[in-house]
Amino acid sequence: MNKPFRLGVLGSGKGSNFTAIADAIDAGKISAQVGVVLSDVEGAGILAHARDREMAAQFIPPGKFRTKLDEEAERNYVAALQAARVDLIVLAGFMRVLKGDFLRAFEGRIVNIHPSLLPSFPGLEAWKQALDHGVKVTGCTVHFVDAGVDAGPIIGQQTVPVLDNDTPESLHQRIHAAEHELYPKCVGAIARGEISVAGRRVVWRKN
Ligand code: GRF
């Protein structure tokens, strides 16, 4: 039997995307195991959700910076992920930018979800940026992570219409619902070996 495909999940917040992925695993839609869930926020919901499911979950302090991991923290994250023998790092609301040594340790094996149709509206509060700009369609994007911010090759996107009476909250809520469909689909396809990358272009093929 093939060895199971293992996920390392990183998050700083509620963990609703993590929950959607864990539910898809339970439902047999993703053939994978969660090896470990890590957070830079001690009280993050994502850690509580992981523990409720009796998965390995660990708070690792991020160190002295606000938007990235310091060197020691980076080493600790890499060590924990290697110890858990993960095949893919799934960023699910991890609010820090990953840098050199981390990216090199898992090159081409880190994915992220972003709440806009990239390359539009990278960065924080992308749903608010979309509303303020006046676009009629926005959505979410799953992409490989590289050294840029919200910039790596795009794996999948799902659109969400912007309604005339939308508030930032209502739009964010519908984008979140779309994320919960898109992220499990993309992670499932990667776990099945259906995703390949040629430059910036990601190709899906059925096994
Ligand atoms: C999502 O909106 C995702 O796009 C962004 O962070 C949020 C995480 O939400 N990267 P949750 O913790 O999965 O509920």
C-alpha cells in the first residue's frame, strides 16, 4: 500500500479552512492524513479544532517580529514539520510571511488560500479592497507559495459576485464559504498527484 500523504497545517485564526479540509478527509474526498497543526497564536481556534479531532497540535512562538518568523522560530517550525514527516504544507490563515530557509526546506510543497482573485488585491483584507475598488466579481485563490506575497503559481480560483448591498462582512462571509469548497478540492488533487507546475502555469490532469 502507498504511504499516506501527510499534511502540515499552519494557521493563526479560527481554522474554518482547516476544518473544511479535515471534514473532506473524513468524508473520503481527500486521501491524506493531518500530520500536525501549528500556530503562532497560543489561543487560536485552529489548535482547539485540531485537538478536538485528536490531531497533533502545537503552538510555536513566532519570535520577535510582527509579520514574519524570527530565525529561531523558523528553525522550530521546520523541525516540527519535518518530524511530522509532512508532504505538503497547507497555510490556512497563517498571518506571517514565510522566508528563505522555510521556503527552501519545502520548495514547491507549500500552498496558501487568499480571499481574492489574485493577482488582484494581494495583502490584508482583500475582500474590503475588492469592495472599495468596485469590482463586480471577486473570489478566492489557492496558490503555491514562493518568496513574494500572495504571488506563487495559481492552482485554483472560485468566483464570488459582489452584490450592490454587500458590506465587507457579508462579502467576506460568501468568500469564506467559497474557500471551504475550493481548498479541499485543490488539496485533494495535489494529494492524488494530479497537479503539475510548468513555470507559472499549474496543470490539472486526471490520474
Ligand atoms: C481565510 O479567509 C483565508 O483566505 C486567509 O485567512 C482566512 C483564514 O480563515 N488566508 P480561517 O482561519 O480558515 O477561518
